[in-house]
Amino acid sequence: MKLRIENNSIRFRITLEELSHLNDRCRVEAGTKLYSADGMKVDGEFIYALAVDSEGGPTRCRIEPSFIMLILHPGELALLNAPGDGCVYFQRESILPDGATHRFMAYVEVDKPVKKRNRPESWLDQ
């Protein structure tokens, strides 16, 4: 799973295999860890996840320190599984106490397989 955060927008990109796991298990997650220089402890961890609300609750986003999860309504999962674009949007617009408008968006898209080009492995070292 790939995650892109830009300003007030979050994009999750999942593979077809991860979509299959989401269908089977109602949750898929990924993350990254930062270990101490000696490798003896985790200095930090960030987890990002997609889940499906089995009770049919509305699509919503949870953001906590070191954790982001988009919880999908089952109908949204059906959209990801449908032929075609395979994408879901969650948008929220809030009016702040000072009158300013704040917009937030989370987007889930399914990565389509691409043809692999025959490229030598050594290109990474250059």
C-alpha cells in the first residue's frame, strides 16, 4: 500500500492483492519503523490502514499520533471492487469558529498492474 499526504489530502493506493485482503479480512495496513542506531529498539512507528465497517457505519477517517485509518462503508468497498476506475473519495468541509472553511479529503484508488519493462537491475546503482 502506498500513502501520499499533501496538505489536507491523503491518498491511499492499494494493489489488487491488498484489495483482496481488504475483502477477506476487512482490514489492510502498512507502516514504517525507525530503529535506533544499534537496532535494539523502535524509535518511532507510523501506521496507515484501510478498514471496512462491518456494521455499515459511514465512511470516516481516524487520525491519531502515528496512525491514519480510513474506515469504509461496505458500499465503498463495492465501488473499489467494481470494474473501471476503482476509487473512493471521502470529503469533509468544516466551518471553523473564526469563519474560515477547512476542507479535508481522503482518496483510495486501486493500482492497476502495469507491464514490466526489462530494465537491468544495475540502473539503481547509477
